[in-house]
Amino acid sequence: MSQLREKIISVLSEDRDAKLLEFKERWVCRGDFLTIVQELDGIISKLGLNERDGIGCLLRSNDGCAALLMAGFCSDHCVVPFNALLPDGRLIEDIVEMRPAVVVGTAGEL
């Protein structure tokens, strides 16, 4: 386990009921965020990617994207950010050019 992963898990495990992230007047506590990160990390692990494989992440300003980024960091993979606000054609071009092994996003983006 990487030092960054250990630190993230350690911080999120402390005081699991503590507020961590607010989005649209709804708070996500550390424990809930940790659960999301661990579930995403498990999915990434099941894909059998090696550490050199990039994980594309459609970025938006929301709690789901924050969890996706954190899961990417915890997985020791390179996180390849993509601007989800780009027009579809341009976004597809960027993804094809960068060639991540997988692209993750929140519901409605993929």
C-alpha cells in the first residue's frame, strides 16, 4: 500500500461522522466518503489494470468527482483528468488522444 493511500485511508477513518465535503447544501461525512472511495478502488482493482494504466476521470464540481479522484489516487494509478464541460466531440477527441485504460464519471456523464 502506498504512503498516499495509507494517509488518505487513515484521515478518512478518523472520526467517520465528521463533515468532509459540502455540495449543494448536502454534507458528505468522512465515513461515507471512505466507503465510496473503497468501493471505487475495489472496482478499479477488479478490472485488473496494472499501475501504468491511466484512469480517465470526467471532472465536474461535485462530490462524486472528488471521490473518483480520491479513488484514483488510492489505486496508485495515474489519474487523467478530462473536462466534462467540453462539447461531446471535443471530449471524445481528448479521451482518444490520451488513451486511458478506463474512463470513470458520475451517473449521466458516461
